Amino acid sequence: MPVLVVTGTNTEVGKTVVTAAVAATASAGGRSVAVLKAAQTGVGPGEPGDAAEVERLAGPVTSAELARYPEPLAPATAARRAGRAPVHPHEIAEWAAKLATEHDLVLVEGAGGLLVRFDAAGGTLADAAALLRAPVLVVASAGLGTLNATELTVRELRGRGLDPVGVVIGSWPADPGLAERCNLLDLPDVTGVPLLGAVPEGAGRLGPDRFRTAAPDWLAPRLEGTWDADVFRAREAA
């Protein structure tokens, strides 16, 4: 898996923290890691973006950002309003492929959901994943509404001939309710892909050392961690 694309079912579902956890876990296993943020929106000049946050949490990884737009909008809209050039899927794929020649693992983090547009032609992260022939990790929320959004995302990936490698819950609450606990069983059932981890709520606020030490416990062996879905379900349902 030289390139792994990370998408969300929506914005603010924990993509960046999950990307950091995957990067930290791979780094702990001795792999060289690069993180590519396809387009950063809503961040001003000189302010740290998502790629910098991954680097802060995960440690010694290579981080790159293709474009930055000041308004917190979809990349195509933000680029148009800023009067700047958009990012195209082929550019994302070219950068990721170049990074893959120099690193064991390249993580490509999208912006928002899978079909958020990067350019006026309607190019999306899914198009970049297709060019790369890369598997896609879906980051989902824990509570109500996640089943529909996650199933739609996985169906779209499959409809495009892409490989949805699995789902990670981006922010698992300390005190989960009935919906969250049920979703642990229902997410794999409705999507047909495995649950590959659950990152605790507030993980991004941990210090970098604590984050790197804990990250493998949040991810399944498919992502080089030690998290066990069955054990987690049994514990959280108790």
C-alpha cells in the first residue's frame, strides 16, 4: 500500500487526526511516511494547516500542501473566489506518485467528503484515487446519520471501481450513547467493509508523545495497529 487516500463522509469528522494516527503508527513500524494535503481551505498565510497538524502529532513525516485558499469553502469555490488556480486531480496524483518514489507510505488527505469539487470541471478526490489506483480509507462520525453517509461513500467508491479499504470512526465519544454503540455493529453491515479503528474524542489535543504512543491502539492490524474490533465492541457495549 504505497499510497492510501483518506476521505471523510463529511467535513469535521476527524480526517486529519486519523491521518496523523495512521502516519504515527506506520512511522513507529519503521516506515517512511509522507502526507499530502490536496487543498487546504479556511487557513490564512503562515497559519498551520492540516498537513502541519499531522506532522506535529505524528512526528518525522514529510508534509506537503498543494494549494491554500483563505475561505472555508469547497476547494473549487474557494479557488474561484480567491482568484487563484484550482488543484486538479491529475496534479494530486502526480505529486502523490512522486512522493511514493521516496517514501514507503504516502497518505493523501482530501477536503471534506469524497465528491467535494476541486476544480470547475468537477474533479474530485475520487478521480485522483482512480488515477493512482489507490485504496481509500473512509473516516466516519460515530453517531446518528453516519450509516447513510458512510454507505453512500462506500457505494460511490465501488461504483467507480475503487477499493474502500475500510472505515475508521474519527471521534469516538468517552460516553457513547445507544446510536454510537449500535453503529459499531451496523457500519460494517451496511457498508460491507471492515471497521478498522476508532480514534478517541479529543485525541488531537494530546501532546505529540502521548499521541504517537497511543495511536497504534486506535487502529486495526490492516493499518499496522493493534486495535481489535470485536474486543472494542464488547467493551463499549458493556
